[in-house]
Amino acid sequence: MVLDWSLALGLFLIAAIAATGGLLALNVLPSRKLALRRSIFSDTEAGSVLLFDGDVLVDSTPGGRALLAAPNLRGGAWVRLLASLSSHFPDLDTQLQRLGTEGALTLVSDRPAVDGLVLSAELRGGLTRITVSDAEQASGGRLADPLAQRAMLDELAQLRDTVAKVPLMSWRETAAGDVVWANAAYLARAGAALPAGQDFSWPLPRLFERTATAQTAIGQRQSVTLPDGGPVWYDLSGEVEGAGRLMFATPADAAVHAETALRDFMQTLAKTFAQLPIGLAIFDRQRQLQLFNPALLDLTGLPVDFLSMRPSLVSVLDALRDRKMIPEPKDYKGWRRQIVEMEKAAASGLYEETWNLPDGQTYRVIGRPHPNGALALMIEDISTEMLRTRRYRADLELGQAVVDEMDEAIAVFSQAGQLVMSNAAYAGLWGHDPAGTLADVSVRTLSTLWRAQSAPNPLWSEVEDFVATVGDRQSWRAEARLLDGRLLACRVSPVAGGATLVSFRLVSPTESALPRLSDKTVPRRARG
């Protein structure tokens, strides 16, 4: 009986101890579960969670790491997070600064109908906890179909990869001009422009002036100056997106260099034209004056303010006519017709005319076509040239008149043996006037004529040889008998420039005869 009570007492003690242990276990397990639920590593909430200590990432869920893993993001984890979410939550950086006073906040995307994102932030124990989730998931709604979600993720990855590989710079900025997103090309250029050792900050660094991007107009040209090089030029364009802007930058270095080269070339042409003594006026295809040089002002007397207004070709010619710088036409209709004909002739490259002005000046006017229908009009003052030509012509006529008055027949041959001058006495003696033909007449041709009208004589061959001789020569005389019996005295003399003068004179019967050809005392030509 004693043994039964002892056994019962032992069983009771064992049961009591087991019950106490069970109660203790029940009290401990909920608290540990609650502690685990407050840890980010076992968080079962939907969305992406990130834990920061200041701007240093402490830990994150896989979804949170995916937010920071975009290939076009640069800088620290905090900067990459702001860059990734700024397009959904404007002024995110400013909103998160409220955590220091409020401790927690919830933000809804400014495009709920498009993405429906919700951002929850709280400051706990000196750590900042950021949770980003879908509004439908946050409210316990039904999740999307896994296959459809996988297809959307694949498409998103392709779009991100495409944008990252685009060689053109693209970025998004707020209405205030803060850059909140940029592709890889922009970030690469911005990184090259940063000083050595400096990392990206938030907002992302700007490359272009705010006023240029705010206009979002095509054709805004801006430059980026690199620390180790010169400026790099871009053409900006953009589109307004809600409260922000989507901007693009197209490289324009080649266009800038071409425009610079063209400008330098035009300046060189302008300097060259400014030194030309010929007046130059260039008209475009609409016949409006586009370019003129100072010589045009000097030659025409047209005022510079008139030419600077880019008048038409007709207006310029009318102004020249008013100043009597154009030969006065017989009638106004004929003058207008002349202008039209001049324009057509110049456009085909055929117009060239000499203007004899009332004041005695002489202008040569040339019209030449240029590419794209342009027309160049050149005006040259040839008054001095024409004066010299007239004087030279007058001198020639005077010289010819003098030799024509001589009784002695003369013929002058060039060094090449061509007849360059004869007089009236020569034409009367030989019955041949070289001035009556435009063809060149050689000494050999004339010696044949002389032989035909005179007795056989080696004189004419000697004359041919003398004309063709180069070097030191001396004058000599000889005689020839014409077929009518008259005696002809001949004199052959060298003149300047290698030319030769041959003169003929009839000898009267009463005049003493000259020495025969074999009796001459002066050699006919230099003997080698």
C-alpha cells in the first residue's frame, strides 16, 4: 500500500513538471516568432524591402536588390534607389527627409493607373526601412498570373538592355531641372566629366544648361567640356512628360566642325573678295543680292545701306541706271527687255559686255552662273586698259601712215620669218598688198613672188637665209633687175627683236649704179 502511494506521488510530480514546461514553452515561442517577423530576412510581406543605415545598404530582399541592379544606374545604393524610384515618386529625396521628424510615411505613385506602386518608409532604431510594393498586393488583392508576370519581366529586361545600349544620351528631369534618370550613354559622359575621385550624387549631375533643356525645342545646340579635352557638341530635343521632361542629345561634332570650316572658308573668301579690284555681286536663285565686295561700292557709287538691304538684280540695275553707270537705253521697254536678256544670258554663262559710260569710263561686265541657280555679276574698270589700247592702236596707225609716205618700198619680217609690216610703196612696186589678207605671209612666199617678177638672181635666197639667221648680223646691199628692165636697189638690215627690214628702191638711169652682187663690200650675214 505504501508503494502505491509513492508511485502515485511520482506520477503527479512528473505531470506537474511537464505541464509547467509546456506553459513556459507557450510563453516563449510567440515572442520569438514576433522577433523573427520584425527581421527583414524572414519578412513575408509582399514587395521589395531595403534596410539602410544612413546611405549605406545594410540588407535587402531579392526584390530590393533587383531595384538596385538596373544596368544604367550608377553611384551608391542610396543614389541608385532614388534614381530607380524617382520616376514613380517625384521629389522622393525631399519626402524621405521627413522621416527624421515623422518617423514613418507612405507614398503612392503619381501614376497609380499605370504602375500602382506604394512606398512605405520608417525610421526604426537608427535604421531606415524602405518597402516598395504593388498597391494590389499591399491591399491583399489577387496576384498576377505567374506566366504573364514572367513575360512582363522579360520584356522589361529587354527594354532596359535596349535603352542601356543606345549610343545617344537620354535622360529624364523634373520641372525644376533635376536629372532623375539617365541611360548608360549619359552616365558614361557624366562620369567622364566628373573630377577624379568623385562619385555620382543625387540628383544626377547635369551636363547641359537648364534653360536649354526647358525649351524642349529641336535644334538647341549645347556643348559639354571634358576635363581632359575640348568641348563636345550635341543637338538637344525633348518631349514633355507630365510634370517632367524626357530629353535626348544627338552628337553634333561633325556638323559643328563642318559649319566652322564653312565659316572660315567664307571669311577667307570675304577677305579675298575685299582685296579684288573687280566689283563682285552674287545673287541667289531668287535674284536677291547675297554678297558684294568693297570694289563694287567704289566702281558703282551705290550706297552700302542700299546693298545691305539685299535688293534684287533689277533694283540694282535700276539704281545703276539712275546714277548713269549703265549706257542709257533708247527706251524703257527696251531697257527692261535688256535686263531680262542679260539675266538669261548670264544664267547660261554667255553674258559679257563692255559698257561705255557717259563720263568716259569703260566697264567690262561679266555674268556667270553658279550652283543652285545663283548668279555672279562682275564689273571691272577697263578704262586704263582701253586707253592704252587706243593709244597703241593710234601709234600703229601713225607709224603705218608714216611708212606709207615713204618713197622707198619696205617689208619687215619677224624672227620667225613672218611679214609684220609693209607700206604703200611696196604694194605699188610688187603689185601685192599683204594688208589685204588676214593670213600670215612668210618671207619664202614673198621671195617666190619676187623671183617671178625679176631676172634670175641668188639675191632672194640670200634674203631668206638672212631672215632665218640668229645671232650677230650686219646690213648689206644688192641689186636686182625687174623683168621690165628697171634696176632695183635692195637693202637688207637687222632691226630690234631679231626682225629684218628689206627695202627696195628703183634706180633712175641718171643715178650711178650700185656695186653688183659679187662686188659688194659689206657681208650679207655673219659668217660662222
